[in-house]
Amino acid sequence: MRSPWALVAGFALVHAWLVFDALTWGYRISGDVQLYRVWARTGWDRGIWPVLDYDWVYPVGALVPISAPGFLGTSFGAYYAQFLVLVVALNAVALWFLARLPGRGRVAAWWWLAFLVALGPIFLGRLDGVAAALLVIALAVAVRRPAVATAIATFGAWVKIAPGAVVVALLTTARRPWRTVVLPGAAVSAVVVALALAGGAGKRVLGVFGTQDARSLQSESVFATPFSVLRLFDPRFRVWMNPDIRTLEIYGPGTAVTGRLLDVLLPVAVLAIAALSWWAVRRRPEVRTDVFLLSVTALLLSLIVFNKVGSPQFVAWIGPPVAVAIALAGRGARSVWSAPALAVLGTAGLTQLLYPVAYDQFMVGEPWIVLVAAVRNLALVVLLVGAVVQLVRLGRGARHPAPGRAQPVT
């Protein structure tokens, strides 16, 4: 297992299986890719691009991974093949960065492959696969070169918001945040915005935020769990497929209020975790890297737990910080990450069972899969609470040695 060739073989086998599984599930995995292809084809063939010409549900940077697979052809077969190649290639780079980390880099790389098997083919069929690979790369680089990590994560946030968690965590834990976080992050954002404005985006460059506010409570989301369980007993609660964005939403007494509440709770949770990590690292700067990794984990979990859009592929976000932590954690700190690493694998497995395996049953409200979804969501809450508790313990000076060979972010 220590041989690099064994890891290469493992990567090839895992991704061959994921591609085969994705093709086997057909539209259930490729449905979003078909939508990406429509946007890319309209752009390449007619010069009409999302954000530049009309409102979009993604940040403007997502144009890069969505339009690039249409370069060699916009038929669905050609586009899908190119999209799969893009995600697999990015993940190969991510695995290379993981394996090269000091400490237990190869162990972390094997864990990442196990995580992908547990999560299943949805990783390949959504933009979240791109975001997760960028998260791995940014986190692997962050300890030594936080400015480079900030640039990667900032671009990632312009593709899908989640990699912005790395930027927030670096901002609160870096020794010189102005030079290593603010300036590179601002530079990348300035380039992205300038290019979008030059392309005619206008105020649509930030339109993604208004689009998300208009969405309803998704039935798989964490805060939808009580309503999803109640639909087993109360006919007032029902699910409905939103055809415009192809998500399953739940309606009934209290669902609309909960969705509006989450619009407030999500940014509050992010600010609270950022403040907690800032406090912890200033009380104990010797565990800066541990605080950084815990902060990223907690931030990404908060983006899932307090999100009214609870798409299953979001679970791909929490694998990267756990994988990097497995590599960098010193001997005394490994026990802190052992249970979460197993729990994240289990959560990913439950997510695959929910989607794509039993999504039809979930849609019609079969009790067993509704309860499985509830357990999966409870696990996400427990993971979030655990990450926050560990941050508090670090700040208070609980015994938790700093990473062995990893140096604090600078």
C-alpha cells in the first residue's frame, strides 16, 4: 500500500468504477451535466453565456468548468465525456498533492479514495467534484504557501461557494493575513470580476446570491428533516420537484419560515466559527495548523447544515479537510481525527444510499429511506458540533499537540 504504483492503480480502479457507475445510473447522475451542456452549447454556438447575458444559479467562475467541456464538441456524448475527464484529471492532481504531504500523505490519499467510493458517482456528475478537488489542492498547499492556497480557493469560490471556507479560515488563522490572504484573494476576485464585466455581466456578476435567496427548502436538507419525517404521518407536508432547478423541495406549515430563517442563520454561523477560530489561534498560536483545519471543517459543515439547499453532492466538501488532517496530524492529534474520519465515510455511504440508490423511494416517502436521510443529517450535525467543540478545547488549552512535521500557516 505504500508503493506509489499501488496508489496509481487504486486511483485508476476507483475512477473506472465511478465512471462505470455514473454511466449505469444514466440521467440520475448526468441530469445536471445535461443542463451544463445546454448552457455551454448556447454559449459556444450562439454566443449567449450565463451571467454575461442572463441570470444564473452559479457564480461567474463556474463558466470555466462548464464551458471548457464543450470545446471539442457540444453533442451530449462528447460533452459528458469531456466533463468526466475534467473531474477525473482534477482529482488526479488533488491526489498527487495529498500523497506528497509530509507525515501520512499516502494514508490520506487512500482515505480520499475510500471516501470517493463511499460517496459514489455523484462526485463525477456535479460541479461539486471540481470544487472538492480544488479544496484538496488549496488545503494541501495552505500550510506552506497560504497566499497560493488563497488564490486557488478564491477562484474555487467563484466556481462554487464552498472553497471560500479555506479563505475565511486562513484569514482568521494566518500570521500575516493582509499579505497572504487579503491581497491574493482580492487580486483573483478583481480579475474574475473585471473579465465578467468586460463580457457584459453588469450587476449579474453578483446575481447568484439573489437567485439562491429565491429558492425553497430542499427536502434532503438538514433543517428539512423534521418536515420530511412528518410527511410520513401528516398529508399537509409534501414534496415537489422544482422543474426549473431540478431539486426536490418540501412544502407544508413552517417550511417557508424555516427557509427564510436559514438565509440568516447561515451567515451568522460562518461569522461565529470564524470568530471562534480567530480566538483559538490567538490564545494558542502553537496549534495554528490544527485550528485552521478544524475551522475549515466546521465552516464547510455549517455550509451544509444551515443550507436550505441540501443537495447530496454537498457531502463531497467535507472530505478534503479530513483527508489533509489525516496527513498532517501529529501522533497525539491523530485520535482527534480518527472518529470523524470514520464518521465522514459513513455519512458519505448513507448519502450514496439516499442518492442515487433510493431517491425514488425517498421522493414518495417510504419510511425506511426517510429515516436513513434523517440519520445522515443527524450525523452532519454531530460532526459540526464536534468540530466546534474541538475548536473551543484548543482555544482553552486542552491537550492537543500541534502537527508533527507541518509548520503553522504563515
